Amino acid sequence: MSDVITTDAVIIGAGPCGLFSVFELGLLDIKCHVIDILDRPGGQCAELYPEKPIYDIPALVSVSGAELTTRLMEQAKPFHPQFHFNQMVTALEKRGENDFYLTTDGGLQFNCKVVVIAAGGGSFQPKKPPIPGIDAYEGQSVFYSVKKMEALRGRDVLIVGGGDSALDWTNNLQPLAKSLTLIHRRDEFRAAPDSVNKMRELVAAGHMQLKIGQVTGLKGEAGVLSGATVKGADGSIIDVACNALLPFFGLTMKLGPVANWGLNLNENLVAVDTAKFETSVPGIFAIGDINTYPGKLKLILSGFHEAALMAQQAFRYINPGERLVFQYTTSSTNLQKKLGVE
Amino acid sequence: MPKIIFIQADGKEIEASGVAGMTVMETALKFQVPGIDADCGGACACATCHVYVEPEWRDKVGARNPMEEDMLDFAFDVRDNSRLSCQIKVSDALDGLRVKVPAKQF
């Protein structure tokens, strides 16, 4: 475990609402650390629709998910947020008034005064294909991500999928696997052309196999896989021997650990009030798609509003007894100094 | 209003009245059809609104578009009649359309 990181606010989620929280909190001198399960900022804007236009951001007639993320990062920059990517917050504990302790699956620890949950649809997690009985093999023979390549050395590896993850792992694992088979539903791949070419060379050289079809069943005993049943595109049914299966079907959103933090939930969303966007635990806020209240709309613009009001209450917790003077960025020299535009 | 019939994995049928121009996915959400998750809200970016178009409707519904074909790589048990319901627009010509919903999207 690393040293505990101490800060004012921890923001869970680096999507648009998390990023704009950095700005709103920053104007009130609140320092932030931002944690996200993805490897980059943007949340759904980065993962689901980076190139697709959004038409309902006020004053931006049309903006792509990627462009919106870039702009929000630029806007947050004067406040020097610290980002922690590829990390999922697994535990959140209230130790006292304005005293929270968080841990991530990567072993990071945080101590902070307020927590902002801006986790959108929850954590992005690998999709688990509904192959009958697959659960029994998870962890021993079925892996949805590769944490240690060594664990697959000398094994008969079956990779399923046609995107970048499937192709990258095919090329990376082929040298150390005993045998490797890639299965995809069609002979076309949406992965980077370079990785596709490399895979085709490995197939041509006889170092691995490529089969066009879909996995329909698994064979094995006591959690150890011995083979997979594959239905070919031509309708033929074949068995592929394997003792490790890596399905890559993209990511889906799951509420994840948030459900275990003792917060009042309403249909898998975090219930908040509409003045402070605070959860049932004082000091823990929830903004954006993950919260619910009467009249809630899952719009980015609503999340921005929620961030601004949340920041006011966060200030009161962090600076008890201090009067908060409302200021405009247009006219306040103080705010302009913070933004570095004065 | 064109009717869309969603056939559940257990054979139960849900009849939903669509509006021309809306998508089949949006119609499913409006009628709370179980099994249409539509994580991404219709951006053709998640493959969680996968349906099987009943044989007699396949010609009328038409072929997949290239983006949808790519996205179907992320669906499970893709068949010849697989479509993403966010890419099918409801129209009077599709009045009575029958689609099967997979037992589980993911």
C-alpha cells in the first residue's frame, strides 16, 4: 500500500460533471483529486461517444464528446487537479465529521474532507458474455482482463472478439502461450489495422489459429476449462481445446461498489437533495447521471448546475464558520487571479 | 400508430405503439420492455439493444449499416437476423414488426 494521500475533496469519476466540479470547487480554493476507472478523462464522453456530437450544451451548438472533455480539462487546469486513472474506488468510509477515507483496487488510499460521487452510470466493467456456466470458470480459466501476462504462459489460450483489446492481447500473448486461437464472428476486425496485419502474419506462419464463429458453450470441471464449443459462421459446430478463455466484448456500466457505501439508493441511483446535492451521508455529494431527485434529468447541463451548488456546501464543510461571498468570474479580481487571467 | 411486438425470451409478447421516426429502441424504453438495456442512449455505441428480427420482417427492416455491423461485435450470439434496435426507425411500413429480445444483453 502507498502512503495516504490527503486532500480537501476526492471526486469519483472524471466525466464531464467530475471535471466541472474541479472548476467549481477550485474557485472556492478547494483542492481536488480525481479518480476514474478508465485510463483517460471524459467518462461516457470518452468511452461511448468520443466522436459523436452533443447538441444540448448551452452555447455550444455542436460539440463531440472528445472536444467537450478537452475543453473541460482546459477549464480545470488552473486548479491543478491530480488525476488517478485505472483505479476503481472500492471502499468509502466516514471516520468522523469531514473525515473520509477511500481506497482503490490499485491500493491507493485517500483521506479527505468531502467526497463527490460523479460516477455517471457507475463503473465501466468488462461485459461478461452470457455463455451458460461461464461464472464457474471465472478467475481460474476465464479472464475479462489481463493483469499478469505470466499467468497465461504455457497455456492453451482462446481469445474471443474483434476489437483492439482482442487483437492486442492476441499479439502480446501468442509468444508465451502454448497455443493460441482467436475467435471472431466475422472475418473483419474493427481493431487498428497494424494489429490486424500482425495477427494475420502469425496465422499465415502457423503460430496461431483464427476461427470465424461464436462460442456457444464451455467444457471443463471444477472451474478448470478444457474446451469451448464454437459455432462457425457456416453453421458447423466444432470444439476448440483451451484452458484459458479471454472474452473481449467491450465495456458496460455497473453501479459497482457505490452500492455498498451505506448511501440511500433509489432504483440503483443515489438519492440527493436539490439544494446541495448531498447524499444521505453529510459530506458525501452525488452529481450527474448517478444521482436522483424529483424531476431529475440525465443531462450534462444539469450535472454542471449540480456541481456549482454542491461546491457551495462543500466550502461550508471545509471552512466552518467562514462566510462565503458569492462572486462572478466576470468581475471578481480574486476569482480571476485564481484562474490566472488577471 | 405503428405497433411493434417485442417477444421475450420466455415467449411472452409485449405490444408497444411506436411513433414514426422514433427508433425501435426508444419505443422499447417507453414501454419498459425488459431486456433492452440501451446503455448509451441510442448512439450506436454499446450493443445493448440487440434484437432478432423475425424472418418475415427482415426484408422490410433492411440491412445493417456499417457502424452497426462493427458494434455488433460487442453483442452476444449474433445471428443473421441480429440488429441493434436503436438503428431501426419506426414507420408505417413496419406496423406489426416482430422482434425477439435476447434472454440477456450482457
